[in-house]
Amino acid sequence: MLKLNDGQCGLCAHFGGDQAPAQTIVQIRINGEGPEDLVADCGHPENAPRGLKVTPISGCGGFTPAKSA
């Protein structure tokens, strides 16, 4: 597991798009850790049409913090 920091994709509202299992995304956000082998879609409006794939520790200037439950 990789430890996540603020600004990284695993903690972003756009991480996972519609493809990643919701429970996996929830656990990443709760635990602040992501599996090393997870690659998911970026659902950011500028990246989604490009089919960008990211890891939980990736990051970009479009980071939007995920809402807490």
C-alpha cells in the first residue's frame, strides 16, 4: 500500500471515474492508502475525454478534494 498525501489522485473527487469499484475508492479515501497496482480513470472534465489512467499517488493541477461522507 502507498501512503497518500493531499493533492494526489486517490484523494481527488475525480479519481476512478465510473470504472473503479466504489468500495475500493471509499477505502482509499478513508485509509489514506492505495494499492500499488491500482490504475483507474481520471474523471476530471478536461481529462475524461482523453481516457487518462492514473494511480492513487498521481496528481495534477485539477485536483478537487473528495467530499467526506
